[in-house]
Amino acid sequence: METKNEQSIRAFSKEGPETSSVVAAIKPENASSIAPSFSSNPQSAYSVEDHVTSDDSSHPSDDDSFERQKWTNQADFIVSLLGFAVGLGNLWRFPYLCFKYGGGAFLIPYVIFMVACGAPLFFLEVSLGQFTQQGAINCWNINPLFKGIGMASTLIVFYCNSYYIVVLAWASFYFFSAFINPLEFARCDNSWNTDECYTASDLAKGIGNSSGKSSAEEFWERRVLHFHESDGLDDPGAPILHLVGCLFFVWTLCFLCIFKGIKTFGKVVYFTALAPYVIVTVFLIRAVTLDGAMEGISFYLKPDFNQLAKSEVWMAAGTQIFFSYAVCLGVLQTLASFNTFKNNCMRDCLIIAVANPATSVFAGFAVFGILGHMAHLTGKDIQDVATSGPGLVFITYPTAIGLLPGSNIWAILFFGMIILLGFDSQFAAVESFVTTIGDIWPWAQRNHVKFTLFVCVVHFAIELCMITPGGVYVFEIWNTYSASGKNLLIVAFAECVVLMWFCGRHNNRAQYALNIRQMLLHSLQDKRVKSREVSLQSELSSCHEVAEMTHAPPRLPMYQTALLVYFEISWSFLTPLLVLGLIVFEFIDTKSGMTYGGYVYPWWADLIGWAFVVSALLCVPGYMLYRLVRHLTRGGGCAPGDLNTLLEIETTPRLTKNAEEAASVAAKVGVGNAHFSKMAANGGGKNNGVCEISAGQEAIYATEA
């Protein structure tokens, strides 16, 4: 009489009664008999050898173990990805680039880079985090010699966290000011205004003097920044009290939203990520009812195909893709590490890959609809009012809002949207940094709340120098260099080359793509388990062996198979070549000497900026040198001078939590292995001679007997 599990296994293998011998072999008491067949599978992800030294500090010991949080449901992960990827750049950078570089024609290079670079890199990082179940640094235990790539990403995101939220502090001040009626940035009778001030309403009535500065511009420079009180970097001044209060406010909100990890962050992001879509839609509906709106939208999308002959158009499209998809910051790996191993991450990435650029295009209609109305009322050309970056958010758009009936309501909505757009990106970035450090420093993991508070306080202290009268000059250095295109492009190139050409014990080019295919098969098998009401334990311990012995392996849907083939080609050839081209053009286009407005930065400011770039990039060769020297000086198991053996040791994956867990995993799936046996005999402990296997990877990591 067959058990329910045996019937399910037969249904899964699509075989008849003749498979009864196979079913019998899968029974737990016979598990050891199938181990040679399973472990000798030529397509198993890695062959793990006894190469982890006992003093490797990259893994916590048993005493330091800490259970990793998981998303409550998969929608939390998708919305969090959307909130992180869709940020201020979608609103203030993409529409302007589209207008400046050929309108609708700009979408051609943008889509090309999206398909060839953005989407493949996005899926590469998400799949890496889910596969390894580790954050931005420890996910590179898949090839420990190149762990510096994760360190570079983590340092870059630390830099981003140290200046990005200053924009939200500015937006918060505007948000609170929007409750004052009439709007302060829409009039010229404030104490900080000069005699040269004019309002957009004056220009619309034909009575203004446009040779001076607009009320919105003076509000930004004289009220918010106190820009007129500083002569440059060497005259910073003291922190501005109202900006200190706003900065404290936004960091307090950030801490409250992430202090419990993804338990709080995963819920708050539903509002911070989705509410901006509602507000943008409201603005678009209002815009199309205004005079001049259609002219603005026409300027936004009117194609100029002659622009495609210019190299800077392609450079702008390529770099915008990296900012739009927020790759190479290590955040995607960390967010994905909170997934279960069986999650269909390809589906999630496809959703974001489409939603992200669609959001940019959609936001552009609302932005240029309002700007078209402003140009119509003031009698200016649309190109004279269209700007990008902070100028669009804090000068141009407030000017346009001041012309609308019920301007206070529109100002509250607009700056509330800016805060929300920036917050979910900031939440994810700070949570990623905290989790990444916690992966390598167990104290931070066990004391998540304290460490999160410490990180927030450190960033707050750093940012005090950016909210002085001369702070905007400091901010521009961080904004230009710390997360520059150079950093991100070089990290992207390294990720593709290492994972596709130096991954696995024998550095097989197709190895990583094969691992991801097996992970997706795990998702497919789990789906079948649920549909046939078969227990997860039974399925995990049987489906792989049944598939091998009946020669009827489960297959991915055709679209996933096709996409994996394309991604493998992109990761191996197309993406690295395009990124390399962008790197060359980025360095060729580099101009010496920074400027802001009419201010020319001193020579040493550029040195500080380049220090940001070099400090991140040196992480990669620096850590490689550290690993090699450390191994040689501590007697890591190979004779000095035996370079091939040394490199083999240092590129062997180390993906476990501890030896005892690895032994239990081996017993669970019936893999009899000498390494596991030796380790179990030693009583487990810290890295006793086998690469560790994180939960869920038992169906993929089969070690050699």
C-alpha cells in the first residue's frame, strides 16, 4: 500500500508503477544509497573542499548565530524594491534628460541600455542576494577573493546615506512652509527678499522685472540655505537651526521606520512607495486642464533623431539607467537576502524592470504639463523654465505651484511626494548598510536597534556640515563624487566579470547561470508541492533525485528559460562591453575644476572628491591582496609560491553559517559525505573544514564524496 508521499512522487515524475524501485530508493532509510548519484551530478552548483580555515572571521560562530528576518509576504519585497528603485531621479532627472536630448528619441538609447545593462544587472544582484541569503558583503563569499566588490558597494551606499537625506531635510522645510498662507516662496515682501525680487504672478501680469531673482529663487537661497552668508568652502558658517531641526526630524522618522528591520520597513513602504503614484496622477490630471500644458508635454516628447548622433546622449542614457535601477549599491542583494530561497525572483525583477522606466515616463507628463502652464503664463519659452535636479524641485516647481489656485494644497502635496519618494530609498539604503555590517559583525546583528541608532547618529553628525550657509558647496562635492558614475560603472563591470568568468571552483563561465536556474527550479518545485498538497520536507528530499533517475527533470517555463539564456549572454559579453565603453567615455568627459553657480571650487576640493572615488575602488584590489597575504603568512594550507593552489583555495565558495548546520543539512537530504562526517565527529563549531550551506540550498549544494 503506497503512502501519500510515494503517490505524490510518482505523480511528479510522470511515470507509472515501474518507478516503484525509485520511490523505494527515496525513502529516508535508503537515503544514503542514492548519495553517490546525487553528489556526482555534473551540474551540481559547486564541489566544496576542505578550504575554510578556522580563523576565518567572515562567518559568525555558533554562539553568534542569529536568525535572519524574512519578508512577511512576497508583496513586501516587491513594493520595497519598487520604493528603493523609484526615487527622486525619476522625477527630477529623467524628464529633463528626455527633453534635453531629443525628446521621444532619447527613449531609444534609454531602452537599449535598459535591456542590455539595467535589467540584467538588476536581476544579477537580486538573484545573488537570494541565492546566498547574505547581504552586500557576505554574498561575495561565493568567490571570497573578490569580496572587495561588496565592500566597495557598501562604502558607496554609506556615502549616499551621508548626504542623500539632506535633500529630504530641505523638502521637509518646504513642506512645513506650505502651511503658511500665502506661500512665502510666492511673494516678495518677506524679510529676506531684496529689491530685485519678482514673482511669477507679476510676470504673468506684465509688471515684473525679470532681470532680478524670482521669489522662489530668493526663498531657496536666502531663506532655506542662507547662501548669501557664505563666500565658499573656506567660509562654511554655523549650522542653520531650522535645517538642523528638519534634519533631525527626517532621521527620526527614518529610525522609527527601520529600527525593527524589515518588520517595520516592509509595512511602511506600502505608503511611501505607492502614495507618490497617486499624487503624480493628481498632478497630471490637474496639469492637462491648464492652458499651455499640452505645449509643455509636446516639448517633453517631441522626437529629435539628430540628437542620437551625439555621444553625450548615449552617455546620459547609460548613466541614467544605473541611477534609475539603483544597481551596484549592494542594497538589492541585501533586500533579496530576506527572501526565502524558493522565491521566484525573476518574476519580481521583471515587474520592477517595467515599472521603473514607466514611472519615469509617467512622471515626465506631470512635470512638463505644469511647466508648460508656467511658460504660457510668464511668456517664456519652455526651454527657459525647464531644469533638472534640486533646481527643478526647489525653484522651478514652487514657482509654477505659486501660479495655481489653491497653491498651498498643491505645495503640500508636491513636497509630501518628494519626501515620500526619497524616504523609501533612504530606508532601504540604511537598512541594507545595517544588515550588511550585521552579517559580518554578530554584535550589530544581535543589537539591531542600538546599532541602527548609532548609524543614524553618525550620519546626522556628518551631515551637519551640509546644512551651514556654505553647506551646499560641501553637498555638491558628495553629490558629484561619492556615488558617481565612475564608481558604479566599475563595480558593475567587476560584478559581471567575476560572477560569469571566475565563479565556482573551476571558474566555469556558465556556473552562476546554472545556479540561478536551479534556484528557479526550486521555486517551481515548491509551487508543485503546494498544488499537490505534498509536504515540503518530502518534496525537497526527493524531487531532485527522482528527476535524475527517471530522466524527467522539471523544466522552467519557456519565458524563464529564454530570459536566462539572454541574461547569461548579457552578463558574459554584452553588459561588460557596454559598461566598459561607458567607463571610457566617463573618464574622457571628466572636467577638471568643479563649479556651483558662479563659484569656482579650489583645487583641493577635487582631490577630496576623487578620494571618495578611489577609496571605494581600492576595496577590490586591496581585499584581494589582504586575502592572499593573510593566507600565505598564516599557513592556509598551501605552500608559498604555489599560486594555482592558493587561487583555488581563495576562490572556493564559502556559503555556510556553521559546520553543525551543514552536517544537519547533509543528513536531511541524504548526502553522505566524508567532509560532513568528519565535521560532525568534530562536534561542529566554527568553520571546521567545510563550506557552509545556508537554509534552502540543500537541493543545490552537493559535495564530492
